[in-house]
Amino acid sequence: MEFLDARRLTGPNLFGPGPGAILDVRCTPDEARALIDSWEKHIGRLLDALGWENVPALHRQFIGGVSLVLPARIDALYTASAVTEWAYALCAADLTGSAAPDFDTTLAATRQATEAEANPPLLALEDTATARETAFLWDDDEVSLGHGRYSHCWPIDALPSPESLKWTQYRQVPVALITGTNGKTTTVRLAAHILRDTGKTVGMSSTESISINELIVERGDWSGPGGARAVLRNSDVEIAILETARGGLLRRGLAVTEADVALITNVAEDHFGDFASQSLDELLDIKWIVSKAVAKRGTLVLNADDALLVARSNTHAGRIDWFSLDAGNTFLKGGTAKGCRALVLSGEDLVMIDKGQRQVVCRVSEIPITLQGAAHHNIANALAAAAVTLRLGATLEQVRAGLKTMSPQKNPGRSNLYDVQGFRVLVDFAHNPHAMRALFVIARSLPANRRILCFGQAGDRTDEQIRELARSAWAIGLDRIVISELAAYARGRGPGEVHAILRDELQRSGAHSDQILYFEKESESFDAALQWARPGDLVILLALGGNAQVHEKLNALR
């Protein structure tokens, strides 16, 4: 039994619609059952002693462990986290014989912490906002009402009384949450591009940045609740497109309780090995959290080609729109017959089917990021973005115009193709097997005299996943492969360990030893590939790190 993490859940999450404290423990199934029994005994005693009535202590088993959860009001989350750790210490004393904390001393300290953390003005504001159905966002420093241009912020220790506010001025702007294993950032960018062309000021948060229209406000990974709050508190924002990644959903939950649209692009292998993310079903559970935000009044957009999403869809009581690369999708035909809207690929056309009526959006060849249809996954992303933006108020004409004017250069790191000194360079931030296979499909479809691949792989994949990647890579018809060490992504593996697995499987697949090069740094691998390439060749680069520097270098060489 191993304690992993304790943290606060600040919004709708895997365990319920509200905030709480969570504690993760790695253990065997037998240990989990014993721990749960002990947890229920001790947490009940502690809650009675603290006078916390009607608080249901929760638990949930995952592959390889269990999470213990204590729901709490937002002005008691730090104390609740301390209580879960206290309860776990008592459980550990029962199950492992470790020393238990003194009950009376810990109880007194916890009561003091509860009093110190209490913030009645915060709860009063939250309760009134809930009753008035007004957007309410909070963190350790600030509280805000409304969204974007209709929002206002206050320091958390200087809050107004609800009676002093003119509540009608705090309104919501249209909000879309976009999650899934692959395609999130591209779809966010594409949706934002479409909506900017409607004349609205669009706020966007993603794994790359926070931006307001074309202005990048902050670079970095802002795909969690912090990025969402930053966008929704910006006084210029009229529409918000928020990438909502697995990590933020699992660690904190959703930033908002309601949204107009929630999209799940797909569910595929990624982050396997992380706690609570060790199977496709567990990943689906995490992604499905966004559906809670659209259960009452919004629209859930799902991929009809993803069997897991199709199977889970019958648990959602709200409205669902679909997208598919297969106009003959049998489930989709049944769904549209029931009144669902669908965006589908029909031959070479993107088509909207709504209430039995078919309207062509545009041809695949007219969408630059599809690379004339070679980037098949970007056709799916275009369909998804169309579905999202139509529900956010864009007209079909505006969607059509946006899809046609979104260039690959506006989507850096995602299937970018450069012409450099007579040869071409294909760059992508493919970071998991599903995304890499999609890139290999593009590479195989592009004519070239010779092909060279620069890539590496993170250490948190299984040996078989790493070998599968090597086999898939070699199958596209390579003349040379350059492997990067990617030390920053080792994630528990020793130096050279991933390289050794890749090299072995490449040679098993038919590569000769002199066709495989190895460098410590990704930049060194890329330089070697550029020096090798001649006119008519194709260089394929998986840019897991240093993406901005790669694009700067390629633009300088063009």
C-alpha cells in the first residue's frame, strides 16, 4: 500500500458535481477492500467529532489502487484535505502497524484550521450566484461573477455582499469545452479561427497558450482550470473555447459548472500507467466529465466512429450532436433519424445533416489543414470544429469560410508541411501511438524519393507499445531513422533504454544497423536529417520538445 497524492477537487469531477478533497493510494485489490473498510470506519468517526453532518465520504477503485474522497464546501477544502490525510494515517495504523496521530491533538488542530479557513462572504456569494444561475468562478486569490465582457473580479478577502450587487450585469458568454485523446488543440484553434471571422472576440486556452483573438497572452500549457478562468475573466472575451485536458480534469475537475458545448474528440491509448488512467475505460470516465457541464441546456458533441463514445452516449440525457468520417455509419443513421445533428464526410464533401436535410459545408480539398485529404485526422477535426461552432452561433457560411482560410501555419506543431531547399519537412507534435499512426498515414501518402524519420518515445509507454511504434514507422517506407533520447520524457526509464527497444524492433522489421542513427538531443537528430536530405526527399519530424525552435529554423531555411 503506497500513498500517492492528496489534493483539492475544485469543480465537477469523477466523483461528483461539487468540490472536495481526494487522496490516491496505490494498492492491490485485497488491500483496497481492507483500506475502504478502515476508511469508512475512521472517516465517520472524524466527521462526527468535527460536527460535519451529512457529508458522504466516498471511494472509487481503479486499476492498481483506490481514491478516497471527502466532499466539502469551497471554504473548507484545505481542512478537508487534512482530514483525509488524518483518516488515512489511522487506516495505515490499522493495516500496516504504523504510528497513529494523537486523536485529541489532531482534532483540536483541525477545528482551528476549519475556523481559520472559513469564509462566510465567499459562501454567501456562491449561494446567491447558484440561486440566480449566475456564473461563479473562484480560486485561492480571486472570485468572479459572469464571463468575459460581463464579468467582474474581487480579491477573495474583500468580497462584496450579495445585496450590494446589480446581478443582471453578470452574464455568461458562449463557452465550449474541448477534450479527447487527440485533436484537442487543433480543434480549439480551428473553432477559434471560425468564430473570429464572425466578428466576435474569442478567448482560447490550450496546451500551447492563452490567447485573445490573435494575441497570445501567455505561453505554456493552460489546458486546465487555471487557463479557463483566465479566459473567462478577460473583459474583452465574447466567446470562450477551452481545451480541457485529462490532467486538469483528474487533478482539479472542471473550471465551470455549465457550458454551451462540450466536445470529446476520441478516446485512445495515452498516459497508460498513470494512476486512474490505466485503461481506455478509465480514460473515458475522465473525458466524460465534460458532459456534466452540458447535461441541462447545452450540446454534447461526440465522435460516432469511436465505439467507446457511442456505447457511453446512452447515459447522457441531454442533446448530442455527432461527427463521423463515414457517412454510412449505421449508428449515426439511427441517431440522425432521432433528430440529432451530424457532420459527416460524404465522398469528398463535408456535409451537415439536420432534421433530415443535407447541406454541403465544403469539399475536403478546400480545407488547407487536411493537406488535400492526406491528413485524414484533420478532416475529423474539421467536422468536430464545425459541429461546435454551429452550436455556438456561427452560420454555415461562416463555418465554411473559416475552414477554407485556416492554414497549416496557423496550427503550428500539427501536421505542418514545409518546402525547404527542394525537399519537404513534415512536422507534428504526435505524442501518443494513435497520433503517431495518423502522422504515418500522411507520410506514406506523400510522394518522395527517400524518407527519413526523426523521432523518440516517452518512457511511460509499455515495451510493446514502443515496439508497435517502431513497426508502424518502418512500414511507411523509410530509408533512414534518427532516434532521439528525449531525456526529459524518460519517466522512470534509464538512459538509452527506449532507444534500445526501438532499435531492436526496427532491425526485426528489416532495418539495417547503418540506417539507424542515434542522438541525445532532438535538435541534433533534426540537424542530421536536414544534412542528409536532398531535393525530392521527405523529412518527418515528431517534435516532442522544442517545437517553436523547429518552426523558427524551418522558416529561416525556406
